[in-house]
Amino acid sequence: MASRKRVQPIPNEIILEIGKYCIDPYSVQALSRLSRVNKTFGDLFDEILYKQAADITKMNIERKDKSNIRINNGREIQINNYAIRAVQKNRKKVLERLLDLGVPVNTTAQEYAKRDAYPKSLLHYSVDSATLAKMTEPDTSITALLLDKGAEVNREDNHKCTPLHIAVQHGAPSYEPRPSTDKWVTLLLQRGANPNLTEKDGDTPLHMAAFVNNKTAIPILIKGVNGVKANRNARNEACKTPLQVAEDRFRGDQELHRLLKTV
């Protein structure tokens, strides 16, 4: 019986050198999977993975098309912006390291090949329905981290929606299960969000809260924070106040109408 030759382990230095050349998204994903199943590789590649992910993200941000999210055949979503992936998966430590490695906190990305796509900032992604719907308990730590790192609280997307516009939309009753949006709305207002900015159709966040029947956000917007509060008499491009929007959409919802009249 032939004796087996002992395979000599590859020195860590060589493994690390190989890892440094894994600079495309697919190689980084392969290293990431390997690191998850093998602690030795995980310890070795930890720093490299973060640096490569940050470099790939910065490279994609610098591209003129700014298409960091691609939808293949309308189904599979490939994200080349690792900061957005960290936001959507609520991974605060990952996001913090990427930002510390130079990923711009106000980076924007859009969903490529989607007809109605428009760029959104990390702060927008942190409060949109796709992110919040995954939570069972309210966790504003990602949003707070972005604001601490200098995210523009009133930054507009191509529809002129601010993060506050986006946050109030998640309060629609159709989103189940969902955490209440009051913590995000309050946090954004505390950090300087303007509740009276309008999007492309002239809607303020209060118009949008009325449109989706967000009964938790409406009182916060009307009462305001630090003396800054929503104007309940503001009119959009259709010359409608938030109350009129609510009356058109939810004719029989007296509680909603009362909130917009008397809070």
C-alpha cells in the first residue's frame, strides 16, 4: 500500500498575497464565502475583504452611470455598492468600517435597467420600506450612524424626495409586519430634517403621511421637534392640503381626519 504524502500547508503570507489580487466583485464574494466557513481564512481575510469592498464601492461610485445596483432579467439583484448592502441588511459594524475606509457617506446609487429608477443616498436607503420591512423591532442605529458621519439629512433624490419623505411612506397599513416609523421620523427631525420641503409634485412629508395613512408620523410632523413643525395648510401642485389628500383617499377614516385637523 502506497504511503500518503503529507500535503504541506500554504503559508499564511502567500494566502494573504493571493487575497490582495482578488479585486473584482466576484472574487471578493468568493473570499467572503470562504471566510464564513473557515475561521482561519476569516481571520486572515478580514481586513482585505473590507478594503477590497470599500475600493470596489468607491470605484463604482466614480463611474459616470452611478449604477451600483443591477437587476438581471428583472429578478436577481447584484449590488456592487457594499455600503448599500450593509445598510439594507442592518449591519452597523460593516457599514462603519466601510465609511472609515473612505466610502463617501453621501454616495448615491440607482437600480440599473429599471424604468423608474432614480439615485438614492445611503440615508434614503436606511429609511426606505425595503430596509425597514425586514426589521421586527425598530432599530435606528444605521440611520444615526450615517447622520453622525455627516450624511445630508435634507438630501434630495431625483424625485426631490428627502429621507423624511421616504420614512413616512413606510407607515402605510399595507406594510405588515413593520416597526413603527415614529423613531426614524423623530430622529430625522432632531437632526435638522425640514418637514416642509416639497418633492416633484409639491408634496411635503405631511402630504405623504396623509396619503399612506401613517397615523404615527402625522402627530410628530405637526407637533414638530425643536420648534420646527410641518405646515398643515401647505398645498401641493394639485392645490391640495394634507387633510384634503386624506379625505380623497380615506373618506371614512375619521381618526385620520381628526389627526390632521386637531393635533
